[in-house]
Amino acid sequence: MSTQVEKLEHNMAKLTIEVPAEEFEKGLQAAYEKNKKTITLPGFRKGKAPRVMIEKMYGAGIFYEDAANILIPEAYSKAADESGLDIVSQPDIDVTQIEKGQPFIFTAEVAVKPEVTLGDYKGIEVEKADVSVSDEEIEAELKKEQEKNSRTIDVDDRAVENGDNVTLDFEGFVDGVAFEGGKGTDYALTIGSNSFIPGFEDQLVGAKIDEEMDVNVTFPEEYQAEELKGKPAVFKCTVHKIETKELPELDDDFAQDVSEFDTLAEYKEDIKKNLTEKKEAEAKTAKENAVVDKLIEGATMDIPQPMIDSQLNQMMNDFAGRMQSQGLSMEQYMQFTGSTPEALKEQMQPQALKRIQSRLVLEKVAEVEDVQVSEDKIKEEIAKMAKMYNMEEDKLMELMGDYEKDQMKKDMAVQEAVTLVTDAAVEK
């Protein structure tokens, strides 16, 4: 087998791969063995017709396609390894010669990892994040916990108020005629949630239990039902049940109930500590992202489209996996959202490009700075992974192939590059 490499524009390359005639003959024979049981020839039992007779009856090319499919994967893989190229896409295969008794020749067009030229990557200026925690933020967290520990009680001695949970019957009429989808029985509604069209919930404030009342509204012009857009409507409503939340007092007893602390003051201090840690973690991530964005802005690289397409395919597969974990197939997701795979890919394209750019500039920093990942650090990472998957370290090492280990080492080098450029950044 021989391979010729032709460099193309925009970090593309074409491999011309020639498989010797004798290897192509083996491919034809393998294709015959694969298909002979399905071929019927007059005078022969099914599956017993000689190859030469089948080729005479159906033409010499009957096994060409299967032979090519048998030969191409191994031949391409070997050629890609021998080419010395850093290939970053699936090959675009084109058969240029396929004929019995002749070498089998095909081309594989591939994307090659782009060379990156870095700009200044040390001393990058980024905005300093505010990690201070205000009293209002502490009170907001307290309020959330208070809401979580509230209890719902029935109300029967007053009318509906904003924030109440009500259970009601309703029926809507336009021009005195009930319309489809406008009726509900024992419907649960939180007043002030804006779940209904504007004005509906506001008019229920003041309603008394089991008293029928009219609610007058006008459907928005952008309402989904064409026949109701902009139309005035009357809903005849009857509230059957009113419920409200009873919040616990914010005192030392509350702190003891919801935390490990004896006093409300101590609990507030702990909330402040946790909020500060959260803000500091968010600020660290934001700083890293800002630094990488500046790195990309200062760098030059020519990214081939097939490289982006490969990243998009990976992202689509990841997305499909997430949908499946939620009990949805991609077909169902497309149906529910009215989207298409093409539209989703177009939507994902900027993110795919950003992921590639980020990886390339950080790999270049790791290369320029000669970032080395020690064996001790690799062992530490494997120990973390083993703990995460509840496995023994030795067992995990056995399951990981050379590619996975090499990829882990590259990922760790990239993360060290992130730390290096982030630590060298200047916060304004």
C-alpha cells in the first residue's frame, strides 16, 4: 500500500491511498463470501454459485462496493498513521479507481489540526469581580429557607388575597358563547403567579368562597389561539378553596430547626460564609473564561469547517444523551419544540467554534510553557476518578487504554495552562 499526501488550503489535506491489486482481489473474495448465500443463479443451489459465474451473470462490479467497504477502514487507518498528520475530522472518502486486476485507489480528504500563533498571554487584564455579600442577599437566603419551611393552612374567614393558593371552577365566554379550552374544574391557581392572561388573577382578589363572580379580560393580540386574539371575554368563576402559607418566625428556634447552629446570628454568619465561597468560585470561573476569551482574541488560527462539524456532531450526541436521560428521543424533542437537527446545529455552531478555539490556544500555551504533567498528578487524578466511580484504582487503570490515558494527560496539561494564564492575569 502507498500513500501520497497533498496539503490543501485552510488546514485541509488529501490522502491518495493505493491498495495493491492482490489486496483488492482479497477484498473481492471476502465480498463474495459475505454475499454468496443471498445470490440465486440458475443451475446452482442457493449459496453454491461460483464467484466467476456470478460475475459473468451480473457483471464484474457486483462485489466492488462491498470490497471497497471492507478495504477502506483498515487502509485509511494505516495511511492516516503513516501520514504524520494530526487529523481532526472524519475523512471524506472518494473512490477514484476500482477495477478487477488493478490497484484500488481512493482519496480521503481530512482536516488537520491548525497551527496557533499566540498573542500576549501573560498579564492579560480582566475586570475584578465583586465577591462581597450584602445584608439583602443574606436576608434573601433566609427568606428562601423560611419559604421552604412554611406550612399551608386553609382559610375560611376572609376573601382571596394576593399570594393565596386557590381552587376554583371557571368557564370562559366570548360574545356570550363558551369557547373550547376555556373551562376548568377544581383548578389550582396561585394568585400573583401570572399563570393566566393579564387581569384574570387580579380580579380574583376579594372573591369569597362559593360565590360566583365574573372576571372580564381581553385576550392578548399575540395569543396562540387565532380565534381568541384580541377578543374580550368573560370568565364565570367560583372559588371553592383558599389556602395560604404560614411562615415560621425568624428567630433562634428557627435557626436550630433548619441548621446546626443555636442562634439566628450564627446561622446568618454561616449563610454569609457560604455565599462568599459561592461568589468566589463563580468569580474564579468568570476570570478564567475572561482570560481565555482574551487569549482567543489575541491568537490567530485557521479552523477548517470539518473540524467544527466533528465538534457539532459530538455536541449533538451529548445533547441526545441528555434528552434520553429525561425520557425524550430526539424525534420527540424536535416535535415538541418545532426545531430541526439542522437548526439545532446552527444554534450550536458558535459554541462549537468557541470550544475548539479555547482548546487550541490552551494547548499552545501548554506547549510554549513546556507544561509537564507528573506521574504523581496522574495517579492523583486516577484516584479521584476511582473514588467517583466507586472502583479500585488498579481496576480503573486496566480499563483505560493508551488513548484514554494520553487524553487525560492532555486534559490535565490544558487545565494547568488555564491556571498559569489566570494566575498571571491582572485584575482591574
